[in-house]
Amino acid sequence: MLHIPYATARDFMQKDMVLLQADAPIQEAIDLFEDYHISGAAVVDGAGEPVGVISETDILRRDSVRGRGPSAPPKSRISVDLDQEDEEIDESIYENLNSDTVGDYMTTRLVAVEPDAAFQDICALLSDESIHRVFVVENKKIVGIITTTDIVKRIAQVTRI
């Protein structure tokens, strides 16, 4: 069994993170995800208090439901044809990216922990909730983020010692 020394969220959370306003254009979120190589971010109100979370999955899901973006084909139809030329992209699927807001796409359920939450509890929370990020909140403000990647890095650091 792997033994990991006791640690709290404060010990390994990322303090530098992307926060988005609910009224920001969805294109801003897409650009930030690409620029920072992230897949999600917390959404805050004008006072900086958390109101939700937005992820790449939220964007894909919403556009699929609206018929504006790609939807997954049935599993029996997933294949790759290496000889086929690229299909034309219907540019109309992107027409609302500058008018839609982050708030139109975000999930209002933001999973958070306090800075003194134990590493093992955070691992269990991520697993039990089937999520990839948890936010660290103190005094109604987001002070950090912990992702599944951070968890794996922490385990790797401990096992190298």
C-alpha cells in the first residue's frame, strides 16, 4: 500500500489559476483553455465569489445539444478513414461564440474544499464525484485549484523519495 505523508489542500493547490466572469463571452473561455492548456475554470461574479464552473465538456455538450457542434456518433460508427479528404466545416456552428456567455454554458455546481482539507479526502472526493478538479475556497473566495494531474504529481513526488 502506498503511504503518502499527511498534506492539506493548502500544501499542494495551484494558486495561479484562470477565473472567468459569468458574463464573459464563451469565446474568451475557449481562448483561455487553449492558451493555458487547461480544460476548465471557475466562474465568479463581480465580487469574485464562485458561481459555477466551466469545462471543455460543458462547451461540447451544450453545442451538441443545440445542434451547433459535433456530436458523438454511435460507437459502431466510430472509425478513421485515412484516405478520405477533410470534410467542409459548417462555419454557422460558430456564429454565436461572440454573443453567448460563459454563464450560458457553465455548470452551477462547483465542488470545493477548505484549505485544510486532507489529501486523502480530496482524492476520495474527486473519485466519488467523477470530476477532474476541485476548488479551494476560503472566506467565499477561490484561493486555489487541485486537479487530478496535481494528485498524480503529488503521488509521483512522494514515491520518488
